Amino acid sequence: MNLSNSPETSVGYLIYEVARTFRRRFEEEARRHDLTLPQWRALAELARRGGISQVALAAAIDADPMTVSGILDRLEKRGLVRREQDPADSRAKVVQLSGDGRALFDTAKAVGVELYASAVQGMSATELAALVHGLTAIRNNLNGLPAEQKDPA
């Protein structure tokens, strides 16, 4: 089979292109707020999960703990996060958003909602549901999860 003209290759290419375009648009917005995309992702994860350890944050944003430490240093200097001693582990730090960090996240969320709306403009609810279902199946298949552990679509 010639994969260069197959639907599988086209789907993979389109997924890559859509992800790259989303990332580029978010990076542009992040720069307007003097942030990097990893900093932006850290703020979003902290907003979603509340106070979490640096190690958990690193895992959540798929970065190594040393990189996250640098990200948090810069965010802390700007007053966007605060790190406190973990009451359960004196060696660990718990990271939380500050008020300014929460406000910046709210801006980021609004930008994300706007970007998402423009990305799916013109798609019907049925088309959007089919897209979500298909992408979820692709992600689960690539992750190699057993069927009983796959996310419902």
C-alpha cells in the first residue's frame, strides 16, 4: 500500500498541522503577556488543580522537575505563583497561583475559548462530536490502553 496518498497519512499530517497551529497561536498570545508557552501551561495546570507539588506539576505539563523549577522561579519573581512548604513532606514545595496569576490565567482561558471557537467555526454539533470521538480513539490507540481503560468518547 502506498501510504503517501492514504487517509492515514493525511489524518496524521492534519493532526500535526492543527496542533502546530494551535501551539503557535497560543505562543503568540503568551508573548503578549511576557510568558513562554511552558509558563502558560504551568499557570493553566495550577488553575485547574490548585496547590500541587512541583513534581506533580512537572508530570502534568510533561516537563522535567529541573525545568519546572526554573519556570516557577520566573513566575514567582513576577508574583504569579507562590511556593510553600508541603505540610506532608518537608522536602517538597506546594505551588499555588497568586491573585495576579489567577487573573492572568483567566485572560489565558478567554483567549483559549476564543481560539477554540474560531477553530471549530462552521462545524455542526454532529461534526464536532465525531471529531472528538475520532481524536479520542486515535489518542487511546496510540497510548496503547486496553479497551476497558480507554476514555469514553
